[in-house]
Amino acid sequence: MKLMTIKLTLHRILILGLFLLCGWGSIPAWAADTQESHQALQELKKWLALPHADRTPVTEQPFARTALTRPDAAQAQKLLWQDQVTDLKKSAASQWENKKIQIDNWEMKFDYRTFGAKPTDGWSLYISLHGGGGAPPQVNDSQWKNQINLYKPKEGIYLAPRAPTDTWNLWHQSHIDPLFDQLITTGIVYMDVNPNRVYLMGYSAGGDGVYQLAPRMADRWAAAAMMSGHPNEASPLGLRNIGFTIHAGQTDSAYNRNGVAAQWKRKLKTLRQQDPNGYVHEVHIHPGLGHWMNLKDAVAVDWMAGFTRNPLPDKIVWYQDDVTHDRFYWLAVPAGQAKPNHLVIAQRKDQTIHILKATGSETLILLLNDQMMNLDKPITVHNHEKTIFQGTPTRTIATLHRTITERKDPQLIFSAELTLILPQKNQ
């Protein structure tokens, strides 16, 4: 038995030495020491058993950087997510019962209705944005109350938030994104919302918000519906992996809403033709109707219900709006480096990832898990057909913990990551 152990150890050393000498990238996950991986998992359990006040940051723990085997990574993910849910439940209960989300000085009230019976995999959640904007508070309050009773899905939680401000751009200012993130997390933790069946919709100024929020937060939605709004400077590029529907009145000429809806119909058709596996859409310009469409647009609710989010799409088109994000599906940039108008297009197949475009992005982070590809085998990353990485990323508790605490989305947890420095010429 001792002789076999010595042989296995020498074999491991030879293989790891070969990886390092040949420049094949990081130490492969399959080479992770099973005993060390299991020990890291035990240390994690001890750390999680401590009261929060007694825990030193996980990033300071040596076990958080230990390479994990696939089974140990799966177990660590389960433990970390359970700990996150336990930590969030008290505040989630308070927020949901008080019907109010608050971050710093921003407060967003909401009301909701439930329809049908809860599916075994959790409720659908419809977030419905009211109109108004650029009006006195009582006007926007009236619009909010109207929105609460406007649509009725066959199943799900239909929720209407009250915009935190009364400005014309009440639904697409920078404080809205984190408020919606927290609202969705609260629904997942407290109301058993299915994170893959979250939908966005809105009317008039609420439709303005949908035009903007649907693409820039597309990794949160299964589908979105825009009613009688205006996109301002928004781009449809980020809509690649969700369903998107537009409803506008043929005579709704104020702010050129009808004309812009027709323009987006052409844009979406072109994107669909260029990328037949993406940009599923439906656009209705209702004949003879103006800003109010007599609820002809209500068909959008059933249309959206036909979509389920794919949290790990094979292709991502990430366009940064004026409100930027550090993460989008399985792509990320270092904190503070996201800039408006930057575009990244990435595609994965089997064990290969292609960075097809990366304008303005010097550093790109690929977030990986075992649902995307086999992390026990090498992967290759190409940028403009040039190989910029070849090797096997390492699963760690640190990456699991960070991706859980950053997004608090059980379907967007990653155990490994690659930080790539992209050549800037020909980007």
C-alpha cells in the first residue's frame, strides 16, 4: 500500500510539472488532491458553524484557495447557498411583509397579487412598472395603484413596485438595478420564487423602463414586455437570450412611440436573421389605437409565460448601457472597469470559449461551473482565433462564496474563474 501511494504521488508530481513546464495554464482540477479537497470542505463546515460575528473573511482562509474536486465543490456550493439563505431570510421576511425594499437612501414600495397554484419548482414573478413620471407624487401614486390591478397571469406573483422618484426617467436610473436585484432575491428567499421564471413588463413610462432594463439586466429575466413606451438611447443587443415583446398603439405619436416601436421591430428582425438562435421577439402595432390599448396588450402576459430563463446560455452579447454592470451571465469585468458602450460577444461550445468581440474591455473574467463544461478536462479560450488560454481552471471555495454573495442567485453560482488580459488591437 505504501509503495502504491508513493507511485501515485510521483505520478501526480510528474503530471503537474509537465503542465507548468509546458505552459498549459493553471493546475488542472482533476489533479486536485482529494484529501486536501476534502479537508478544505471540513474546514468550510467549521467556518460556517461559527456565529457571523466570529467569522474572519473567507478570503483570508487558506482552505478557500484549495483546489476542490467536483463532488466537494458541489457540496461546498450547497452549504454556502444554504448559509446565504439563512442569513437573508430575516431581512427578506421583513421587506416582503412590509412591502418595501430599501438600499441606502432609496426606498421602493410594492404591492402584489398571487394567481393560480404554486408550481413545485416555485412561483413565477411578474414585475410590472407603472407609468407617470415627471409628475406630482399623487399622480404617480395613482398610476401605481392602477398598475397593481392591470394584468392577471394564470400563475404567479404579479408585483407592481412604486418608483422611488417622480422624475421622468423614474424606471431607468442607476439605483433601480440594485433595488430590483434585491427585490428578486427577496422573492426567491422568502416566497419561493423560481429564479428562472422572472418577467419584466411596464406601461408608458414603465415601458420606457422595460426598453432599458430588459437588455441591461437580461441575465435576470426569462422574458420582458414593453407597452407604450420609448427607449431613449437604449440598445436591443443585450436581449439575445430572452423573449422580448413590444405593444404600441398605431396612433400613439407622442414622443414618436409608434415610430420607435416600428424601428425596434426592424432592429430585432435584423438581429434575429443574423443570429437565428437568439433574439426571439414579437412586436404588435395595434391598428387604430393610441396610448391606451384597451388591454389588447394583455396577451403579452401569456406570451412571456412561455419562456424560462437559461442562466448559462451558449452565446452572450453584453452591451454596457449608461448604467453599467460588472457581471452578465457567465462574463464579468473587474469592479470599476465597466464603461458605457463597451461590447463583449462570447460563445462556448464543448470545452472551447470564443471571445468574438471585446471593444474597450482590457480584462475579461470568465465564470465557470460544471454545468457549463467538464472542469476536470482542459479548456481552450480563443480571442480572434488566437489561443489566449489553454488549461484547466481550479474550483475553489473563494470563487463559490464570492459569486453567491455578489448575485444571490442560485442558478448563477460558479466554482472557477479565468481572468484574461485581452490584446487591444483588432478589438
